[in-house]
Amino acid sequence: MRVKFVVKPRKRMRDIIATHWLVDSKVPKGEVWVREDWWKDPVRRKRIKVHEKVEINLMKRGLSYTRAHKVATKFERVALKGRRGKKRR
């Protein structure tokens, strides 16, 4: 399933950086809401995309939000660690 990332103002999101329909019933199915200030930063945007996609896939396979979030956080760190400092050719 494809997910659509929707940017929301900080006023709307408050302290939440990102959320999706499996966690928040206000979010339409297939959407991930992301706080605007995080989406503007390309490094943070990359982290959010990886994290939320992994988290959604794990939750759809039956993991709880807490467990899926922990795994997604570890995955995001490992997946993006190798990209730091490397130049594209």
C-alpha cells in the first residue's frame, strides 16, 4: 500500500512529529500526517519516511504500536547511517 505524506502546521500537530491512520483515527486511511517544521528539513524528512513506512508495515502484520515504533526507530538509524557522508556518483 502506498502512503501519502500530508504536511500539517505545528499548531495542528502540537508535539507530535508524525502520525498515521493506524494510530490516530482522525487521519484518513493511507495518509501520514507530518509536522511542517520537520518536513522542511531534508534529513528529518528522510528519517520520517523510512520510520513511518516501516512502522505501518509492522503494525499491519500484527505488531503493537509500541513494538513497531521501537523497531522502526532502530531500522531508521541503521538504514540511514550508511548514507551519511557518502557521495552519489
